Amino acid sequence: MLQPIDRRTFIADLGKGAFALAVVSLAACSPGAQATTRPSSSAAGSTPGAPGSQPPPSESSASGSPPGAAPPAGDDLAWRRVNLGFVSAYVLVRGGQAAVVDTGVGGSSGAIEDALAEVGADWSAVSDVILTHKHNDHIGSLADVMELAPDALGYAGAEDIPSISAPRELTQVGDGDTVFGLRIVTTPGHTPGSISVYDAANGILVAGDALRVEAGKPTLPGAQFTEDMDEAARSIAKLGELTFETLLVGHGDPIESGAGAAVTELAAQQ
């Protein structure tokens, strides 16, 4: 079994071509990570039907959804994990529109495009790009994604926006705002502006790095890259009050059943 590596060793090995071996055991969020190969998306999803079962959306669907807007028209939310090795981004599709939650490390746009294709969408469908926090392994492909989806609006927590370089202005979002029919939940601690996105109707929480998943269970974010662990624990308690079955995180595999109860149990242990 590979042993976790610290950030200094990871960066040193990156220059020696050891990235492919190292990333699978990096348990914490690494703000400076970069991709060296084109990764692929996973085939997991939250709605019935094979990938591609929805018809490709039209150019006019990429209109952006300002905070507080009504959810896109359509049925259940479909999701795809963009598995980049040690970090994940997510594609959410509903009613002919798509949202990208986090953009992974640099060079991840191809994998995000593959995930869009799996659910019958393309860049013209992307109306929203939601960033859970400012670390480079979550915003590394932001410029590429926003260029490929030129009509998409970008969102992030107010406290993190000054640290994020974007090709066009980002909209700050706070607790209770709605983007793409998803409720924004502020979850500071990992970074001051960390946010999660919550779909109550379908019982899905995309938590960024507010939580990790290890051995199939939610756990605390990595202390090495978390600015305030006490605040992070309070944010976990906040998430534990929500009702959801599916948990999608930046580090670790998705939990597709019983996730809310597991987060409530974790919160009680803090």
C-alpha cells in the first residue's frame, strides 16, 4: 500500500515524472498541484438512464443563472464525477443545461468535456461554473473552462474571490443563494470562502473540501491545507443538519447512500 506523501515530496517528484504514482495517495488538498496527463471522467450518475440519454442542448441554453434564479426546467439532476486522480470536479446536468462544480488542476478541461459528453451535453450547455474554494487543484482549469463555455457565469465565496484569477468577473455567493437550482451553503474553515452546493430535491451535496471521504466514510478536511480546523468542524456540523443521501467531495470517492447520516455522525464526534 502506498504511503501518503507530504506536499514538498509531491512537488519534488512532480519534476521527476512520478506524478502518476504519487497522486493516488495524496490525501489532502494541495493548492499548487497541476495535471500532467489528460484524465478521464467516471461513469457514476444520480439519475436513471445510460450516459447520453438526454439530447444535446442548444446554444441558447448557456445563459447563466444569477443567484436566486429558479432551477432550470427539467427532471432529476444528473451528475458525473470528473476523476482526476487525487482530486475530483463534477458536472451537473438538468433541463438541457449544465453546471461545472470546480475545474480541477490545470489541463483538466478535456476530462470535463468527456464528462459533459457522457450526459449528452457539450460546452454550449454550460451556464454556470461554481468554485467551492480558492485552491489551485480546484480552480486550475478555470480559464480554459470559461473560455470553452463563453456564456457561463462563474461563482465563488466572497472571501476567496480576491485569490482567484478568472478571465471574467466572478459573482460572489453566500448562504442561501441559489445557482443552477442548487442552494449555496457557506462552509468556511478549509478556506474562509469555502462553499458547498446542495440539491435538496434529489438529496445531493457537493461539499468541495469541507469534507473528505476515506474508506467509504466522510471525514475532516486535511489539516495541512485547512486554515481553521475549528471553523471547519462547525461547518461539518452545519452540513450534518441537511438531509441528503449522496455526497460528492473533492478528495475521495462519492458516497451514494446514507451520506447525510454519516456526516451527522461525524459532526457528533467533533
